Amino acid sequence: MKINSILILFSLALIAMTSCASQKSAAYAYDAGNGRSFQNSQADVVTEKKIIYSSTIDLTVKIPDTAAVQISGIATKYKGYVQQTGTTMCVIRVEAKHLKTAMDEIALLGKVTNKTSYGEDVTDQYADYAIRLENAEKARMRYLELLARAENVQAALLVEKELERLNETIELMKGQMNRIDHLSTYSTITVYLKEKKKPGVIGYIGIGVYKAVKWLFVRN
């Protein structure tokens, strides 16, 4: 193996060790600062909490098809979109700041039998991705410098292999951060639809008799 290849191997190992050390140091700085103090400039963008809000509501309605259309309209009204729609379940996303208002409007479409809301704080997870992304980008810059100095194919292939791995890591971290950004911006509302049972002819007669008897014994 030529001297150039040996130097490339040594540099690759040194970069890898430096990257790992800087990641641990940055992670420590984040913990020590209670989520607000970082050594990495990329992580400094995490200045607000990242919370993913989700809600579910069980709704009994007269006509599920009509309710599904109305729920889709509510998603559009509050700057969101429809993820899934049907006669038994609808899943929509709305801007987080409109979550409560959208839920209140959906509740007016029928009878609410159950309603839950919950939030997941993913600030720490987002900050970790930011730290790992910056470290990977710094390492990539150093590998690109090595690639420019490679004097033979073997040395270039060694660096390109590491660059390929780093590019995958960078894309993964960006994808995870974008996902958290999206989910914290658009809250999820899952609506379970149940059709209201309609009484038959005899049922209506029974209801009429019940109301008449109740009127005889109980009057406001």
C-alpha cells in the first residue's frame, strides 16, 4: 500500500474518533444546559419546545358519510389536510394552534361518547438529531478535503466509502428533524364514527307511549 493510502487511512480513523468525541461533548453540553445550551451552532436552533399533539374523539352521527365530508372541510378550514377518510374513521391534521377549535367544531357534528387529547415532548430528541447532523456535516467536509488530496484510486475509494455512509446519516437526520417539525406544526385528530340507530315503526310507537306516560307522572 502506498504512503498516500496509509495517510488516508490514518486520517479517516482520526476523523471518526474526533467526530465521536465531539458528539459526546455536545450531548453533555445539552444536558448540562437543561436543553437550552449547546456547543454546536446547528443545535442552537432548538430554542423552543417541540411537542406533538394528538386527539381522538368518538362520535355518534346520523349519517357517517355526511359527517366524513364535514370533517374534511374542518381540516381545510384550519389550514390542514385529510390523512384518511371513511364511514367509520377519519384522520385529519390541523395547525396545532387550531386544535381545540377544530375539536369543538367536530363535536358539534354528533354526540360525543369519548374524547382524549395528549402531547408528546420531543424537544430532546430533536436536539439530539441536530447535534448528530452537525457533526456528520463537519466530518463530511473533512472527508471532502481528504478526497481532494487523494493521489490514487485506492485512497479515493476509501474516502468515498466514508462519504457515502455520512451522506446517508445526514439525510436520515434531516428526515427525522423534518418529520418532527411537521408533526409539531400539524396536530392529528382521529375521529371514530358510529351511526345513530334509528327506531322502526314499533320503536316510534314505544317512544310515543313512553313520553305520554312520563307526561302523566312527571311534569315540569
